[in-house]
Amino acid sequence: MMRELIAKIVVPSFEEIEAQRQFITDQIEVIGSERINQLAKEAARVRLNAYEPYSHYKVGAALLTRSGGIFTGCNSEAISWTQTDHAETSSVTAAVKSGEIKRSGRTFITALAIAVEYNENNKAMGPCGNCLQRIAEHADNCILIDADDKAKIHRITSLRTLFPYGFSPETTKI
């Protein structure tokens, strides 16, 4: 029984990891460093508008679409926590309500920068599971950029790296 369970372990293969590394590299080259830095600056700027009376954790996000648009969002907390808007999902909603799906289709997200305050106890973190799920709804893959409150980029990864077996329209073929 133990061997059967061990045989069912699934982790990304070396080839899948290298494919993501190449995807990220290609996207950086296509988007360009100036545009990526602009996303980090926009995320850091909008972060200052966050409403975070409970967590005291400001987050800003800037999303780049296939059509070249940039949409921002910040966290806006509610006492019930479950109704809190996260910066990442706020930026997705801003793009949707502006008509981005009509312009670019369901998979309109190319890149998403997230800005948080960095210190010894708080290093960059990727989007939470709920945000990853929302991003996966509108990107089969995209780059995710972690920046600090001064717009310094600390890490660039991809949606598929953080969410390799995500539930999405692509994986479910819906």
C-alpha cells in the first residue's frame, strides 16, 4: 500500500520547471524591462491607497493586459475578512469592467506586479490561493512580479510555477 501511494506523488518535472524558466525569460524579453518596472511602480503607488485597518498590511497590484492596458488594485478590508478585496483580484475586476475580455478574450492577463512593504519579517509573497484562482481564470500562464513599497523588484515567477495544477478553464476544458 505504501508503494502505491508513493507512486502517486506528483511534483513538477525538471522539464516543466525549465519550461517555466524559459517562459518567464521570454515574457521578460517581450514585455521589456521598462514596462515591467512601470508595473512595479504602479503597484507601489496604488498600494498607498489600501484600506487595511485590521491587518495593517498594504498591498498594491498592477496588471498588464494583452491589449497593453494597465489596471491597478489595492486591498480593501472588511471586518468580516471574507469580504475583503485583495489587490490582485481588484486589478482583475478593474480590467474586466473596462471591457478587457471583449478586447482580448478570456486570457487577457500578461503580467501582474504585486507590491508590499519589505522588512526583515516580511519578504515578498506571491498571491494567495484565492487570487491565484482568479488570475488562472484570465491567464493560462503569465508572469508574476514581487516588488517592495519602493518598486524594487525582488522576484519574478509565473502563474504555472506557483499554481502548477490549478483548476482553470484550460485544465477543465470548460
